[in-house]
Amino acid sequence: MLTAKEIRESFKSFFASKQHQIVPSAPMVIKGDPTLMFTNAGMNQFKDIILGNVPIKYPRVADSQKCLRVSGKHNDLEEVGHDTYHHTMFEMLGNWSFGDYFKKEAINWAWEYLVEVLKLDPNRLYATVFEGSASEGLERDNEAAGYWEQYLPKDRIINGNKKDNFWEMGDTGPCGPCSEIHVDIRPDHERAEVDGLTLVNQSHPQVIEIWNLVFMQFNRKSDGSLESLPAKVIDTGMGFERLCMALQGKISNYDTDVFQPIIQHIASMAGVTYGQNNQQDIAMRVIADHIRTIAFSITDGQLPSNAKAGYVIRRILRRAVRYGYTFLGRREAFMYQLLPTLIEVMGDAYPELQAQKTLIEKVIKEEEESFLRTLETGIRLLDKKIDEAKAAGKNIISGVDAFTLYDTFGFPLDLTELILRENGMEVNIDEFTAEMQKQKDRARNAAAIETGDWVIVKEGDSKFVGYDQFECDAEILRYRKIKQKNKELYQLVLDVTPFYAEMGGQVGDSGWLISDDEQLDIIDTKRENNLAVHLSAKLPKDITATFTAKINTEKRIQCECNHSATHLLHEALREVLGDHVEQKGSYVSPESLRFDFSHFQKVTDEEIRTVEKLVSEKIRSNFSLEEHRSMPIAQAREMGAMALFGEKYGDEVRVVKYGSSVELCGGTHIPATGMIGAFRIVAESSIAAGVRRIEAVTAQGAENYLYAQQDLIRELRGMMNNIPNLAQAIKKTIEESSELKKQVGEFLKEKAVELKKRLIDEAPEKLGVKVIVFRGGGSSEIMKDVAFQIRGEVKGKFLFVAGVDEGAKCQLQVMISDELVAEGLDASKLIKSGAQFIKGGGGGQPHYATAGGKDVNGLADAVNAIVEAAGLN
């Protein structure tokens, strides 16, 4: 039986023998494509080739690509772990042809590999072909069907509809029919009873698609019409985990050697046996799947966070933690301990796991511990909602409350439902779904971009000359209109451009397109599928004119100062903190730089000062830029250039060198470090477990920062009557202020005692209850002290209500005796009856509650309303 490692290598070897270039997997986290957060298919890294934005280097390519799918037609996160073959992170084996071979070779080689090399039983295989579409004017894919008839009976070549057998990159762009290969792995007796033909594409767990052969031969335009592609593309994708299942004689992906070592590790930690309890088995499958996704995302530079791709990773991690908490009794962080087993299973194919092991463990452990605390909070809040519903005689809680738990505390709906079922209750699913849809609509509307078709002005490739020139003659190759947030813009592609398109953390250039009678503002330059796209609010009068393309030189140079400084900073950090420091992200604008790096504790003030001095030394050394634009990557590594995890490098790379600083970088840089002038670190912080962030300024930005510091010191010195020793003067002032605060506090305590005595003495008694009321100006803190003094001194039943006027705001306070609480009176409910009068809100405990508001004029009515609600007016 072939192991997973052997299967992966056999695929690569087979297609290498068919003259395919074997390329490494691209990062799972996508950069430079605004339409995708994650690599969700093997073709993503070749998208710019397919779109014709870059030249074809290898006409035949094959690889094993790590992918992530968490939503859409292919997968649903909430289903992962419940069935046998869906995953979040998975590997896709694929082979591509860019204008070389087409359907015949793709089908012949797929059959050869599956049947002749891997020895899959041909009687268990089925193929689907596109049945055609009358509305599109497309006939059945008889060409593909004809090639399949060499290997399969006609009845095992199945017609598939547009949904299953017509692949599209998106609403527009390359597309075409596809042919899926399905395998029936059911035992013989089941196959004898039910023909596998009836189970293809019917979601049967043992009759599954393993390979999809996509024949890209059309381009979908924005009006929905199709046109033929000049260069046809083959794009195939085979699910590695499913292939392992079929070859290893298993009926679940999770039973293969891809997952079993991880699952057995989880079972050992939890003290359970896999295969004996369905809920525990689901939990172990979820965790085994999710640990892979989380670990690979972190290696590719995506840390868990509350935004975009980071939120997806955080949600996946929390889902795994929740399953461990609920079904395996894991009350402490445990997932990070699975990393050694994951490395044992996948480390040979993906060495980045071992290289970043410490960082991955620390990030996962901190995220686990944080969510476990949140989980406890969420459970307490849900318990409160359950109690409130029961008190009201209801067996259902609001879907809005369930969504708040989900959205604010990361509390999954299925856990809410589980806890409610244990209490004989349920959630209003319709309300929850409505709230979820509102959130999706908000996100979709915020990110929605309407794009028109590209209008081709002239044929040709776009060339970047911005490393050497700030302006050049240029013509427009193509343009299109886009609409985002009801704002119309135009995207322009130039044949020659000095504009740097945003990439690698460096913002895009702005500037102008200048013709004889017009100057057009270029607002920004973005990179889309390796194409520099210039943004403008309007089109030029003459779209065919020759322009002078000119960047904003001042902004570019300031940006270059900051970018070059990040290289010097990176080297200095490694020198001061250690070789474990690696770049985890950066942002470079004309105003400042931001540099994220791996380090496991706060950088001390002394270390920051040392780093600043080292960078300043390198600036004063005025190292000249040594640049190698097309160096073989092996040679670059021999020079000591650091390759960043999560970046995709080609065979040839650009190397940027200043003295001993050597980095792979595609950004723009200053000719010599002396131009940076000055460098100052303005902030150091933590952004995740094991990842720190430094923010700094250079050149004019550093001067402005120093001027601001000088102005602040001058202002402070003026406040201190220009005393020579400013620090000593401030220290003395702080000590005097502390002593005065102490004296004021003692005075206020005395006043509180006097006020409390007067309020108690003057309070009337109604229905056996002492009603103590305060209305007037003062401090809410003093009144709180008064309230608790009253609670400690007044015997028997009492109600204390205070309306405190603090000027721009006001506060209500309610304190009631334990006897009244026992009789059913609740301060947190009483406070709400008054809060509406001050346009505020609040709450608290049964015996004490507060409410803040901004309508001081309503204080008197608010106090009266509370007394009335207590039945003591």
C-alpha cells in the first residue's frame, strides 16, 4: 500500500516524465489579488498567466498546492468533520498546459496515471462531460466524450449540467467545460446491489469525484457572452486526501495516514478511543483538519485576528477549541501540542512547518487560552438569558441574543443550541439567520466592486521602468470602468510605466499622465494578477494619445527612504535580538514604516535604543545600493539573502543589498543609505503571540517627529516657568498633586458621612420602608460611597434613590435592602424605569444598580419614576 508521501511524489514524477516543470506550492494566503483571501484552487498561482498578464515561462507545469476553502459551492465550514471527505485545508495535485496540449493529452494522461501507474480498478471509475447549454449556444462536449470512449463504456460517460461541468473563474474571465473523474470505493456487495452509475454526483460518501479536468477555451465578458480564448488552457485538480483514501482501501479521508497520526494523538491526549463515540469522533476529525489549516496559515504570514483573512483563521481555530471543550473535556490549551505530529506527517513536503514551529505553537497556544476565557464568559451570558426566558415562562431565546454571542464572543450557534437543548429550550433560528444575513450584506456592500470589460486600445505587454525612471513616455493599452461604494473610477494599463504598483507592503505611486492639452491625476497604482493598474477619476480626452507618465517624486523618495530603512531595521533586530527574528509583514508609506517580526517578548527600551543606533550607523555609512534584478534564487541564497515564508518566488529574483544587508525584494529603494538622513522608532507593540511590531519614521518624517518632541518639551518647560531641571520639576508636581488628592479624598469622605447622616435623618417612611432620596449636583463616586454606607447602617427595609447632576452628564443610583430583594424588588429593573428620562441606560444587581445618561433635565422625573415603580410614591 502506498503511503501519502509516496503518492504525492509519484504524481510529480509522472508528470515530470511528461515534460512538465514541477513547481513548489504557492502560499495558501494570497497577496496581490483583491478577489481572493486564500488559495482555493491549484490554478490561483497561475491566474496571471491564464489572463495573459505575464509571459508563459513553462508551457507545462505540475505541482501539489496547499489550498483552503471555508465557504461557497465546494465546502461549508460547519460540515467539516461531520462527513468523510470535506476539509478546510487540503492539497490539490494538478497539471497545467498554457497553450500547449489540450483535451486529448489531459484525458489520456489522467487515465494512464490512475489506472496504469496507481493501479486503480478501471471498473470503479466514471467520467462526466458537459452536456451543453442551449441558452449559451454550447453543444455537448463530444470531443472529451470521444477520448473517454477509448477507456470507458459509453454508459459510464455521464452528461453533467452547467453547475457541475462548466468551470468559471468568476463572473467574468476564462472559463470552459470540464470533465470530472469519479471513483466508487464501496465494497463489492454494495456495488452489486446498487449501480454506481446512479450515485455519481449524488453526495454519496463512497462515490466521489477525485479529479477535475478543466478545459479553458472561452472568455466570459461582463455582458455574459462568450468568446474563444486565443490560447487554450488545461487546468486539472485532484484531491490528494481523496486519492489517498481510494488507494489505501479506506472509506474516509480521516482513516488514511494523512490524518490518523494526528487523530490518534488527540485521542491519547483526551483519554478516548477513536471509533467508539460519534460525537467524540467528529470532534477529533474537526481538530485534526483545523490544526493543519491554522498551522499552514501562520507559516504563510496570516495570524489570527478580527479582520478579513485573520478572522477566518481565528474562527476556524475557535471552532476546533469549542469541539475539544464540549466533546473531549479539554478545558486547557491543547492544540498547539499537536504540531510535532503534524510536522512528522507533512514536514518533508512543507519544511516551513519545522522552520516556524516555535512561532506556530506560541500563536496557537495564546489564541486557545484567550478563547477558552471567552467561552466561559459566553456560557455565563447564555445562562443569564436562559434564566430570563424561564422567568418569563418562555422556552426560546432571541436569535438576536444568539447572534450577539456569536459575533461578539465568537460563540458558535451549534454550541448555543446544544446548551439550550440541555435546558429544554431552543433559539429563534429565523432571527439569527436574519442577523447573519445583515452582516453578510454589510460586508458584501463594503467590498463590492463592479467592473466592466477591458477595452483594448492597443495590443502589447506592460513594462515597469520605475526602478530607473521617474517619468517616461507611455500609451494606454487598455482601460475599464469600476464602481465601488457608488464611486466611479477608471483602471488604466500603460505600455510603459514608472508607477510602482502596491506590493510587498509598499504603497502604490500616485502622479500624473500629461499630454499636450491635458493633465490627468493618477490617484493610486494597484497590482492585480501581476498587472500594474493605474486608478484615475476620469479618462483622458484622447485615449490614444502619447502621454508623459510622471510619478509624484517627493512621495516616492520618502517611501523609498522608509522601505530601505526596513531592510536596515531587519538586520539590526537580528543582530540585537537574535537570528530567530524574521519579517512577518511590513507597511511602507511616505509618512512612516511598520515592521512586524517574530520575537517572543517585549523589546526593551535599551534594546530599542541599540537598534536605533545600529540603523543610524548604517545610514551614516552611506552604503550604495547594489541591485541584482534577475539573479537565480539559489545564487541569491548563497549571498545570504533571506527568503520570507508566505512569499512566492520565481526561479529568478531581485536582490537588494546595502552593505551586509541582503534581501529579496521587488520594491523601490534609494541609491544610498545616507539619503535616509535620520531614523527613529516611535512605537513597539505586540500584535500576536510571538509577533512584535515596530513603527518608525525616517528622513523628513523623523525630523518632524523630533521637532514635535522639542515643541512638547518647550511647552512643558513653559508650564513649569522655564525651570532648568524639567524632569525634577515634573516629579515634584506629581508628588504634590498626589498629596493634594489624598487630602481631597479624606475631605470628601467626611462630606459623604455628613450627607449620608442628613439623608437618613430626613427620609420619610412609607409602608414600613425608609425612602431615602437625593437630587442634586455632586460626584457619582461619592454617591456610591453614600449608598453603601446606608446599606451598612440602616436597619430594616429601605430604598435609596440618587439622581446625580455632574454637568455634561448625569447618573442614577438605586440601592435596596436585602429584605426588599427577598420580597421580589430588583434594583436592576427599577433603574430601567428611570433611565429613559435621562436618555441613558444601565443595570446591575438585584440590590444595587446604576444608569448613566446625558439629559440632566430629566433627573427629577427619573428619580420620581423609580420611587413610583417601587410602589413607594
